Amino acid sequence: MELRALKYFLTVIEYRSISHAAQFLHISQPAISRQMKELESELGVTLFIRGNRQIELTEAGLLLKKQAQEIDALVSKTKNTFSDDGDLNGDIYIGAAETHVMKYITNVVRSFHENHPKVRFHFYSANADDVKETIDKGIMDFGVLVAPTNTTRYDKLTFPEKDTWGILVKNNDPLASLKTVKPEDLANRPLIISEQKKVQKTLEEWLNLNGVTGNFIATYNLLYNATLLVSSEVGIAFALDKIVTKYKTRDSLTFVPLQPAVKANVDLIWKKNAIFSPVASKFLNCLKKSLKQKV
């Protein structure tokens, strides 16, 4: 299987048309059609449902799309690793959960970019499980994870600041006037929670301290859609502090911390014994130095 064929495949998907993909790639339509047929023949599957105006992917096509995107990202990353014109350059890939502790990363990114303007940073926002998957596949150099999550298979740095769990409620909710919220305050209230099983277990244990069984009506992987559910008065969302409350578009919401408090470590992870590109290695050293200064 040629990398060129996979690039053609991804372009066809982007434009949902072989003719439009051909125009973008500046090659003939029959050439791309032939490449796609050869790709299907080599894999022994049908990748496209060919319609009159645009094409759709089959289940096999959707699977190949995901794998082709990962291959394309790894190829680009590998090329950038070995490019060198005398100045530090290349790409750094960071997968991150939602956390205000990312400020430790962004502060180093700012100073690093000032010293090495040819370096490009790529951020991927996702939950802990998805971030670890990209680390395992070599797509991301680093991951930022909020506990509880299993990090035994990785090397890591723990940031000096922790995240705080609480709830997001509308300002007109009686809970918004409380300084802290206790498990019994949430009895019989519709709750929205992270889809991550370890997080669910932690928060369910917190509720059960006072014998409360949570009425969980929805889950989320990133918080933005959960805030819309809260704004629409669908339920109350368990959330980490300092993610959405600072934005004017979220002024209708109030964050109330849990009591007893539930704190979470935030870690930077990477593959054990990872062989970094020069640019990723230097960035990690700069981050380590920055964290030592802040501890």
C-alpha cells in the first residue's frame, strides 16, 4: 500500500468527490479513480458508496479513514523530526484534557516560541482515555491528564497545582448561593457527569458518603456541551473549576466546589523510554526547568 494512495483517499473524503479531489491535487480524475479501485482491490473491501453527486464511506471506509489519518500524521511528524536548516524547528504535539493547569504548558509555549519561532505546536483536546491512545500510537508527544486515571505505563511530571471538582448550576438555582455543595444537596437532582469510568466512580463515592444515589441523566467527554445542558436547565453538571466560568458567554452559570473537597492531580505524561525529536526533548527540558522554579 502506497502512502500516495492514502493521501488521495483522504483528499477524496475531504471533498466527497473524486472530480473535486482531482482538481485540488492537479491530477486527472481517471488517475484517482484507478488508485481508489486498486486500494479497494488490495484491501478486498468496498470503501465508497458512489452517488450521483457525492460519495459516502462504507464501514470499511470509515475504519480506513481513521487509520489513514493516523498514518498521515505520523509521516508528517517523522519528516519534521529530521528536517534541519541550522535552527531548531519542527512540530510538538500535545494532547490535553480540559484543565486550567494547562497554563503551565502555555506559558512555556510562549517563551519557547519566542526563542524558536520555527517550532509549531499542535494541541488536541480530548478526555484522558483518548489522549493516552494518541500517546500509545505515537501521534502525540505529550499528554496532559487529570486524575483519576492510570498512568503506570508512562513517564510523567505532576504539576504543582491541583484541579478542584464541583458543580455547574444556573445562577437562579438555589445551589448557586452556597459556598460549597454537599452530597445531600444533590439528592433527586438530575446530574450530568464525565463519561470516564474512573471519574464516575470517584464522584459516585463522594455522593455515597451521605448515602445519596446519583440521578445521572447524561454524560459528556468535553465540558462545552455539558454547559449548554446546564444553561437549558436539563441538569447539574459535575465539572472542574476555572474552565468555563471566566467566559462572558457562561455568565449564567456558577461553579460551586464539593464538600468534602475532591481534588485531582494533573500530570504531563509521555511514553516510557521515549526517543524524542530534538525539539520535543528541548521543550520537555524547558518545562521541567519552569516547574522547578514554580514549586
